[in-house]
Amino acid sequence: MEACIIGCGAVGCLLAYYLHKATGEPVKAIVRRAEQAEALRREGARIEGVPQGLVRVDPHLPGEMPPGSCSHAIIATKAYDAPKAYQEASRVSRGWIIAAVNGFPRLPRDERLAWLVVEYGVARLGDNRFRFNGGRGLVLGAEGSPTLPYGLARLLEMGGARVRLVGDVRPYRWGKAAVNAGLNPVTAILGVENGFVLASEYAWSIASRAALEVAGVARGIGVALPYDPVEYLRSVAEATRGNTSSMLQDVLSCRRTEADEILGEVISTGRRVGASVGTLETLYFLVKSLEARRERECVKVRR
């Protein structure tokens, strides 16, 4: 089995680590930038906090790999890049297409599509340097498909990952969405590490309300979360106290955030089913305003 990774950021390179540990072979990856491809080709990917954290990678730019080059393709891009990455994945994959992305990107209905919920924390330190921060593991499953990617689950386990294979992955996707909606926007708006959300009763109040609203939206479409959203939010914030959330990293780097996929899609669904989304709307408007302000500031700096 030769699975490939599309998008070799923090999550993508962590998954490449498990695949490399399982097979001992370089992991095929598709990346957008030639500079990152060269760094990965020359030095591999280095992950702190795991045994033998050097990952051998065989990087390619989009369109370079022949059709059907991979047994499976794992999409590990930003959520807003997932639809474009899906096109590349469907071209190179002979089997499953696995989406390991945040939030709710709009991907086509496809019997080959499964979802990987990453309940590990991993931070990006550079184009090919990352830091593993622990976590619960991986949850892998489809939404209504009669078959499951057993082979890929086994391969990730052989590489050292904790993998839970489930018949319906939707509760776990919504569970992670509750945590993302509570933690990421609050830390991005305040410019703080995750631990501040626990240290401040005011920040915690906002974050926990957001998590509860996500759970309410999920109930509105018939999805029950597999765990209490507030306690899960607390456990993630505790385990990642020193982390800078991905949304805050995006703001600081003048990149687009995943607010539309993490918050916007939940808000739209909540409005449709009549669920309360007031806190989520406020966070969404603030993050989008912050995104616009930072873009203006960064344009001035670049000039």
C-alpha cells in the first residue's frame, strides 16, 4: 500500500511520519510551493517530540504525479484548499480519498471519500520542521459508506498512531468542530496561547458557549456528540496550554483563516435548523474583521 499526502503542513507531515514508520519508504507528498518541495527533498521533515522524528518524503508539485500513482490519497491542507486538493486526490488515488481537514469544507459526494479526525496536536515551526504535542489519536471513518478503509487504518497503527475506525464519523467531526470553534477564534482574537482560555474566566465563558452552540447545531441535524463538548474543550486546552492555535498562526502570518469552514458553515446550518448561534456569529464577525485588518497592515509592511 502506497498512500500519499496532499499538503505537507503540520498535520500532513505527522501523518507522513506514521506512514514512513510503517513502511520504511519515503512518503509521496504533493505540495504547492517549490521551496517547500526542495526543503523536504533535501532534508526530509523533522518532527520534535516523537521517536526517530526524521521523515523521508518524496515531494511533488500539483500535476506532476501520474494518474493512479497512490493506493489512497490523504488531503491534509487548509480547509479552504480542500476542494482543489480533492481534484488532485481523485486524479492520483486508486482507492480511498481521506479528508484530514478542519471544519466543514464543501467536497463532492463520493463513495471513496472518508474523513480522518485528527485529535493530535502538532505545530508548524517551518517548511519542514514541526513539533508534536500529544493528544487522543485519530478517528477514521466514512459517512454512510458500506465499506471502510481498514488497510489504511492498519498502516497508521503500524506506524505508531492510535486509530479508531468508526462506521459513522460525523459525531467526531462535530465534536472536533466544537473544540475548534471554542478555542481557535478566541485565541486568534485575543492573540494568546491556548492556556489563556483556561486562565481567564471571561475567555473561558466565550469559548465554552461557542462549543455548546456547535453541539446544539449538531443535535438539530440529528448528530449526537460522542463526548461532552465543554469537558472535551477543557481537556484539549489543558493538553495544549503552550500552543499557538492554527488560527492565530494564520492571523500573525497574514494568511487567510479557516473561519468560514470552522464557524461559517456551522452558523449556516444552525440558522437552517433554528439553533442558537449568537456566540458563533460574534466570533465569526470578529475573526473576519481581524483578518481584514491584518491584511491591510501586512500590505503596508510589504510596500
